[in-house]
Amino acid sequence: MTQETSDAAIEVPRETHAKLGDYVELLLQENERQNLISRSSVDDVWNRHIEDSLQLISHLPRDESADIVDLGSGPGLPGLVLAIARPGWTLHLVESRRKRCDFLLQTSAALNLENVRVHCSNVRSLSAFTVDAITARAFAPLPSLIAMATPFAARSTRWVLPRGAKGAIELSELPKRHRSMFHVEPSVTDERAVILVGKGTP
């Protein structure tokens, strides 16, 4: 698998790009055993999954030691990608499915990602802790996601939620107190998709 990039590629140091390549190899190998990413996205894995995750960095805290929770992390998208790109951040990856949780544990160990904390738990069952930022990719309908993520949020917490083409519509259907927290940013990897960026507690 070649490490192809699109015109919207996010620049990272060579060492980081190499480790991302190692992650992609592990991801694709495991995808043969369990459905981690769609078959249709395998040939475009760098744009659809790696760059799509890296673009979130521009909306996340600039603090070099931020604590970030990735809810429903699945195969580590965006959590493991962010952990590779920003080794000073601590990434809390929350995943309830046992096989995917095992993949997160094995992959973070294989890549020596000492800044990763894997929580093998349902979000609702996890004892919440306050973080600097919350991410979640294709995890739950927006109202449910906000309800589950709220216990992790403080007034200064950033919310960076990649959504699909209906993201702006989802936002418009939220109660006013929730709508006022967020604004819509365009995705640089998919012209149809958006990122909902917010701050604070609902």
C-alpha cells in the first residue's frame, strides 16, 4: 500500500508520517479479520481516514500537554492518529467492543504510544473525568453524543466533532442552548462533510 496523499494533505514530520504508515499497515491487516473500516475506503485510506483525522488538530487546543477523549474510538480514528501526531497530548480512547479494544491496546503497544490510555468500556458506564477536548467520529447521533460527552466537559473544553454531509442539519435541529455552543467548519478532505467545533458545557 503506497502512502499517497491528496491535494488537501496535512503536513507532518517524516518520522510522524512513517509511524502513521506503520499504523495504516496494522489497520489494514486487522481489517481482514474484523470490519474496522469500509472496504470501499481501503484504497483511499490515507485521505479518508488519516488526513481526515489529522485535520482535527487545527481545531484542537494548542496546549502541548492537552488531555483529549475520543469517544467510540473504534480502530483509533481519530484517537491513535492524533496520538501519533501529537506525542505530548494524552489520548483517552473509549471503546466498548472487545475486539476493537484489543486492537487499540495491541496497536498502541506496537507503536510505543505511551500517551494513549485505552478505556474498554461503554461511555455511559465509564467514570467521567474532565478533559481539554472531546472528539468522536461516526459514533452516535448528535443529541446522544452530546448527552454522553457532557460529563467530560468543563467550561474550557473544546468539542471537535467530524460529521458527514448532514452535520449542519443535525446542528440546526438541536436545542438552542446546544446550537449556541457550536459553529460549522468545512472538512478539508471531503467537500460534503463538516466539523462541528464548540466550547464549554451544554
